[in-house]
Amino acid sequence: MTAKTKTMMEGAAMFCATNALLLSESLCCLMLAAPSASVAQQVLPFPPKPSGSTAGLTMQESVYSPQPAERRLREGAPNILIVLIDDAGPGLPTTFGGEVNTPTLERISKAGVSYNRFHTTAMCSPTRAALLTGRNHHRVGNGQITEFANDWDGYSGVMPKSSATGAEVLRNYGYATAAWGKWHNTPAEQTTAAGPFEFWPTGYGFEYFYGFLAGEASQYEPHLVRNTTVVRPPKTAEQGYHLSEDLADDAIGWLRSHKAFRPDKPFFMYWASGAIHGPHHIMKEWADKYKGKFDDGWDRYRERVFERAKAKGWIPQNAKLTPRDPTLAAWDSIPESEKPFQRRLMEVAAGYAEHVDAQVGRLVDELDRLGYGDNTLILYIWGDNGSSAEGQNGTISELLAQNNITTTIPQHLAALNELGGLDVLGSPKTDNQYHAGWAWAGSTPYKGTKLLASHFGGTRNPMAVRWPAKIKPDATPRPQFHHVNDIVPTIYEIVGIQAPLFVNGIPQDSLDGISLAYTFDDPKAKGRKTTQYFEVMGSRAIYHDGWMASAFGPRTPWVPGSPPGIKEWTPDKDKWELYNIDKDWSQADDLAEKEPAKLADLKQLFLIEAAKNKALPIGGGLWVLTLHPEQRVSTGYKEWTFAGNMTRMPEFTAPQLGTINNLVTVDAEIPRDANGVLYALGSFSGGLTTYVKGGKLCYEYNLFEIQRTRFCSQQNIPTGKVKIEVETIHAEKKPAGPLNVKLKVNGTEVASGKVPISVSVLFTANDCLDIGTDLGSPVSPDYFEKAPFAFNGKIAEVRVKYLD
């Protein structure tokens, strides 16, 4: 070695030593600031594995000795599968006394343990945020669903990176991570194909995602994404497509690939169905399994399920069946002419629920077939909240409720008869959802439904857990009080890791949940969760040491329209109830008058928890939905220019063509036999479309199938290059007010019409704006059989401008 070479290598060595010392000092400081058993558990991602080799000037003078692969998980770390069913109450599954066949839930329960005092938040996005992060829902910005987010921290609709998901942590430790189905935790205005993608599932620790980002989807024509790419369903409804089956197929395919390509890595799978959230879509043969089974109505259903749940030991013998709320219709009060409609709605819902359980069964079968079953922890959570009363009086188009539009059952029946009668329910032609009475029955024996955080009908959901390698089957229900925010801490404990203090350079918020692993082998263990608050849109409760204080809140989910006096509502005037839930299983005996001091203490504790968890202002989730629908999430743009082939722009990001004064200009080339869609927003259950049929220019405003306003030009429009304008102006400036719509061709008015009632918020949660075609669910029956009814001319450009 020459003197020059020696000097160079000595200098390099000194440089490396100096930097190593600086790094060591930095890590020491970090350890002092955040003490733990190991630095690796404090800071993620792990540092790159250093080389074990020594580099000389030449390969002959070097030593090649790679270090062995680093193992960051203890031997036998389990695979994990979380199954989350949507909008499913505890009184539905046969497993726990209901009348909806759930053989997979039964199988998981019998092979492991089940929890009968497990709780959710009472609503979709909030539950998912708490489940994924191990924190309370307001604390991670999800006090309301993402579509109705607002500017207060607890309601922002953004899960902060300071609360890393369990998936992000597990991925750093070496888990393969994947998610399917309903996500509902991405800001609604960031869901286009252009991103940004920071808050999509792949930005939250999931290496793979296939499903939908919104709060609901058509089970036949969903708007889907794979990772960060918009994709079409693999086949049509006519070819036998159903979303639940597709999600199971895709998860099974992923498992097989994992077995082939990464068999040594444990996996974390999160499978969250769109079922049984509305719309209740299921093939006729599944609904027909339940023909006649619900003919005696929801009141009798509750009585049967209550007795059966007791007989099974799922609820205590001293539990009471709570009475029906006075504002909820009794079955006997339903007119005989309407009962067939109400029965069929429940038959469809039951078939829908059994069908999704069957898809979970297919996934579990594949896990077992591939040899993963013994060391896979399965957490099957039946419902992200209680059964949903958003169908209100029973509906063929469930987003009527979100828009505060009141209708009558005869209106629904008239529209349904035009579509083909009762057999159309559950098909692509309706977005049906059952009467709130069935949701109440599905939440037996409790008061309330989804959206009521005050009562267990909204927040108590069964969970079954199977892990053959570690959990012995035990039919004794686990009665310890737990919450979805306890799942991530449980996973960390069984995997043998700690919650990190830093992830991707961001200091982490502490966990709110606690591990429930202590209950796996001891059904009589003393519960360790002492306090948990609940709040959704002003409905609220606080649990502490066996007691619960509850305030129903300003909204009754099953009552149509905006609540009277909602704009003057203030939480300090709400009436509170008090329950000793260690003795009163179903919140049947209100002790507020007998124990005023206890109630006062709990009300004070609620305020402390609300302030600590960013839940203030109380009822903040009402801001957009009820008080200011005009401030709903949007991109903020007032003008758009679209290419003639732009498709699949989610409605929440698209121009609000049905609610705001606007002008749409289409530069098109019209052929002789002109046909096809120029643009369409929404779906068959609600939307608007401008199209050409037989040379005539047509417009339709579809008010949730209940009312369709359609008009066309008297004459064929000119061929060749034309400028088509569609002007929409409010006839009266008020929410859901009438609209005047004019169609012009080359500056000349060719047709006009008045839309009597407009939407106040949106047509759909998951469908889109398309140019030159109507993908997804077609808006108009005028071209339903010809969908997507692509325009046979050329569209050069479409411009949209708000006129307000």
C-alpha cells in the first residue's frame, strides 16, 4: 500500500469515526429523551442494516462478510386478520340470538372467544380511525365522517401522522400489510385519481389496498381504487358481479401471492366490507332465503331475539328489553298496503348480511387451506356501529335522509312499481334501505341505533376472536368493557412490540386504548378499562367504573327532515340519563333522579375527556350536515376545464351541478345519428345527465328516483361543430329549492324545464362525474339498458363555471 493510499484511508477512517461519534451522541440524546428497552422500538423506521464487510482499496484487500438478516419480531409472531362488517347491529346474527344466518361468525366464535361488551363510536369514519390508530376518534380528527369534515381539529377528517396506524408500525417491523373494502378515512376532496395520496391507505402503512375510499358504494357498480389507481370492476352486474365477492376474491389472490413470494413474512390484513351499509344490494336468490321470516314485524322480532340471546347466555338473565322510542313507528301502525314493502326490505337486508358473512368464510377457508390458520389471530367485528336507521321510513333511495328530504311511502311504491315492483329491491335499479324499525330490531336489546353515541344500540357490537395457537375455545362471553381503540394496543402486546415515540421523524401521540389480551384466557378477569367517552353529532356518553351517563342529543336518526330548533340547539340544555351498567345491561333503568351527585360527577368527567380529546365544540359534527350544507367539503374551485374523455371524478370533488348556479359549456362535433351522454353526475339512485338521443338534446334531474325531471329539444340539434350550453339557476335561493334549467345550442335556447326540488348536499357518496359516457350506475332510465351510452360524436372540451 502506498503512502498516499494509506493517508487517504486514514482520513476516511477518521471521517467515519467522527460521524459515528456524532450519531452515537444523537442516539444517546434520543434515548434520554425517550427511554425504552431498545432504540429500535422508539424510532421508526429502523436504520438501514450496516454492512458487515470491510472495504479496502481493491477487492483483494477487502473483506466480504455480510451480516445476517435482522429479525425484528420474536419467533412465531402471528398473522393478523381484522374483519369489520359495516352498519351491523348485535341483534342480527344467529350466532348471538338473531335471525340472520352467520355461519362464519359462529365458526370463529366457537373456535375462540367472543366479547359482548365491546364498543364502537356509533359512526363509520370515527370507528375506523379509532380502530386503525388506537386513539380516540376526535383526537385523530374523525369526530364526523370525512365527507362532512370541518375546520375544528377534532372534525378535520384527517388522521394525523402523529398517530401512526398499527399497519404503519407493523410494516416497519416486517409485516406484509394489506387492506380491502371500505376505507372512509381519506379527506373527501383528495379522492381523485390525481391525489394527493398521503392520506390514502398506502400512505397509512398499507402496502396494498383494493376497495373504495368513500363511505358507501354500489355493490354492483362501485368506484374502486387499487393502491392509488382508479380501476373498473372486473365484470358487470349482468355478468354476476357483487362487491363483497370481489373483495374476497382479491384478498384470496393476495394471500396466494404472499404464500408464493414472501412465505417467511407475517401478514396484517384488514378486510372491511361495504355490507351491510346502504344501499342494500343483493342478488334475489339470497333475499328469497328469508321470504316470510319477518312477516310479523320488528316488535315481535325483538322479543324473539331477546329471549334467544338470553337462552344462549349472550346477555344476562336479568337483562331487560328496552321499549321502543315513542317517535319510532310500531309495526302494527304500518298500513297493510305498505307491509309487503317493509317486509321485503328486511328480507333483502338479511340476505345481504348472510352473503357478506359467506365471503368472510371463503377468506377464512383459504387461510386454513394455505396452512396459516393455526397462527393467525382473527378479530371478527360485527359492525362499526349499530344497525342504521338512515332508511328512516323505508326507502328505495337511501341518501334522501342525508339531504333532509322528506317523502312518503306511496311515493316510493309508485316509483318502485314503475321499475318493476318489489322484486327490484336489492337490484342495481334501487338504493334501498330498510325501515328504522328493522334497525332498532337489529340492535336488540338496546335503545337506539347507529348515530346514537349515547346508547348501546349505536355503540355495542359483538366481536369474535380466534387464534388456535394461543386461545383455547371458550363459550363464555367476555364481559369486560372494551372499545375499538383497544385493538392496536392488543396487537402490539401479542406481537411483542411497543408503541413507537417517533415515526418517520414525527413525534407520536400516546395511545388511548389498552390491551384486552388479558381476557383471552380469563373470562372472569377484572376489566382494566375504567373510562371511555362517546360523542357523535351531539349524542354523547361517558363510561366510568361501571356507570354510564348519556345525553341523547339533538338528532333522532329515524325521524326525517332537519330537527326542529336545531339552529338554536345548545348542549348545556340537554337532558342526561344515568345507568349502573354493571347491574343494568341494556340501559333500561335511568337513575338520574336518584343519583344526582353521581350524574354531576360524570357530566364533569365527560367535559374533561371531551376537552382532552379535541371533541369540542360538542356537536361540532353538525356544522356542515345540518347547519351549513353549503360549506360541505369541496375543492374550492369555481371554474373547470375538462377534456372530452375525462371520467370518474368523485362527486365530492366535482362541480356541484345540481346545487349551485352554474353554466356548463360543451364544445362537441355532432354526427348525423347523434346518440350518447355528454356528461353525467351521480347514479340511477340520484344524479343529473345531459345526453343526446335520436339527435335530440335531453336533460334529466333525478331526485333520488322519487322525482325525475326530464325534457328534450323538439328538433334534432345541428350536425357538425356546435356549442352546447346548460344553464342552471336557483328559482328560489334556499336549500333544496327549485331550479330553472335551460339548454342552448349555438346560443339559441332549444329546451328548458323546472326542477321542483333539488338536492341540498349531494346525489351519491361514491359515484362520479363522467364526460362523454356514464360509467358506474347510469343516471337515467332513458338509457339504462344501453349504459354506459358513450357519445358517438366527439367532445373537444367541457367547461364549467359557477354563476354565484
